[in-house]
Amino acid sequence: MKACVDIGGTKVAVSLAEPGSQKLIARQAEPTAKTGRNDAVARQVLHLIDAACAEAGVDVSSIDGVGVSSTGPFVLQGGCVELATPNICGGLAGPARGLPNDWMTAVLEAPLRERFQRVRVENDAVAALEAERHWGALKGIDDCAYVTWSTGVGVGLCVGGHVLRGKNGNAGHVGHSFVSDDDNEHALCGCGNIGDVEGLVAGNALERRFSQPAADLFAAAVAGDAKALATTDALCRVMGRMLYNLVVTLDLQRISLGGSVFWHNREFLLARLQAQLDGKLPALTKGATLVAAGLGDKVGDYAALALLD
């Protein structure tokens, strides 16, 4: 059996898969642990693996591999990944961010290796990129990216058929780049930046900035509300500029988009985001396309499976 772990700023989910199978079973999920000691997320993962095995009626000793697709950034301690994740670790931006802990990192990989021999941890966007290249909208594309617009903003990158990882597995954290001069205090990102992409457009930023849930904001825009349309157009400029920067920096052919904010509003957003690329420096942007994730809202689940495929 394989254990497939998806760690996000909102929830942690674990599914099981039999060797050679793409079918996920016994899915268990909980809101991401953010209180107590800084190994709480790792302990939660172990608990959910146990619960998934109990549901499936298998012994936990049958787990011969654990793939972990996790929101980042990562830091390495003793060769093991710890999370320095803005939406989990409250010590990064301090009390103003409102997270109920003062963690600078969340221990992750070391406790898993105490129980399981084979553990692979990757940034969730990199893992989703691998899943999309295996089974989704990026299959057969050598120069591509996966972008998640969700609780946070994450990116996985592939150039010339090579997935980019960087010195600590953090390549692709473009969500913490600056593409706007908006430095309003309500745009405080969990990383401590004020006004980076994630601080401006991530799902958890929208309610802080506009005093209404993201779902309500986009519903109003779809209904034609002028104020909501102006707001969502501004969001698309921020996200679109980030996507444009990726295309012209890495000469990408296709970008697959997922994540809850995008997925629930994909029909409204896709053309608006594509418009931020089209016609701008055609030598680099012509033929570069944005597409919805081929694995849909299951891309996070399959991301961890791709790590063990």
C-alpha cells in the first residue's frame, strides 16, 4: 500500500493506493493542525494514515511508501523537511496575521521517517505538476507550469522536461513575488511580506481585504455587480502579471491552473487571465496557453500519488 498525503493551509488529507493502481481509497481529512507543539502537523499525518488503514481494513505495516505533497516553503534540518509555511506557521508574520501559534517551522519529515522507511516530500505545486504531467493537462509538454490559486498561491515549474526544485525544494515560490505597488496593511502575507501576490489574491487574503468571502465576491462579479467586477479585474491583473512573468522568464508553452479559488470560478477567470498574456511581447507569449487542471479538483490527491508512481 501507498499513503498519499496532501498538506495545505486549510486541510490535511490522506488517501491510500494499491501498488500499480491510480484508484485512491479510504480518504481521511481534517483541518490543518495549528496549535500545540510544532510537530502537530506530522502527528496529524500519522493519525490520519492510521485512520485510513483502519477504514480500508489493512495493517499500517503494509504501507511501503509515503508521498507527501505539502504547501511550502521548506527548510532542511538534519536532511529532513520542515515547513516554513505562511498559512501554518504563525511566527513568520507575527500576531497580526492571526495564526494561533508562534512556530517558525513545523516539523514534518523526521517523525514520518521514524515509522516509514520510504518517504518523499515535495512542494504541493511541484507534486501537482508531476501529476498533471502524468495524467492531466500537461501530459507530453516539456515547458510548462502548474499554478494553484487557493488558500495560498503556489507554482511548480518544468523547463526542457526537467522539474525545477532548487537548493531546498523551494523553486517556484512566485506567489511571494511582488507585481503590484499595493502595500495596504490588509495585504499582509503570512510570510511577513506586505503586498506580494499571495497577500493580495490568495483565498485567505480576499476576506481580509474586501470584508466578504471569496465565493461571495466572485458570485457578485459573475452577476454583473460593477464594484465586484472592478475588484476581480484587479485580482486578475495581479495574478495575470505573475503568469506573464513565468511565461517570459522560462519560455513556457502551457500553464495548468487549479486550486479552490480558481477551480470554483474557472469559467469566469480563465479568459480574463489569458488576456493578461495575449498580445504582450508576442515573440515570447504567442502560443502560450492557460488551461484548467486536467485532474480537476482532485489534483491535490493525485499529486502525492505521483510522487510514488
